[in-house]
Amino acid sequence: MQSKVLHLGDYCKNGKHRDVPIRPKDFDYIKGIKELVDNGRVCPIREESLNSAVRCHLKKLRLSDKYQKTTVHAIRKLYA
């Protein structure tokens, strides 16, 4: 069995490159995504876009005072 690895660039956490092993059963799926996006990103959003959206919705719901430091990372940690 040949080892398959997905190489991720410096856009990962802490600006570090990553090599992520791909299970043989997932290889065709990942390859299909890569072909769809060509050399683009799978999620072509700016780094702060998601956090901005969360803050915007909290403000609309009048929860921004209660959850002042809520970001996607904080929400994930609260869930875990």
C-alpha cells in the first residue's frame, strides 16, 4: 500500500506547513475536491470572515455584551 499525504501550506494554524495522512478509502474524495478547486482554496474566505459573521449575528441577537470574546475557536472549545 502506497502512503498518501495531503500537503497543507503556511495558511494553517501558527503559519506552519502540515502533512496530513489520507486514508486509502478517502483518497478519491480528496482528489475530486482538489480537481474542483484547481489551485484555489476549498473554503475561499478571509481569515477573519467567519469570526466577523459570528460577531455580527451575536450583535443582531443582542448577545454581544454577554459573549464579548466569542470567536469560532472559543465556540469550539466551549462545545468540547
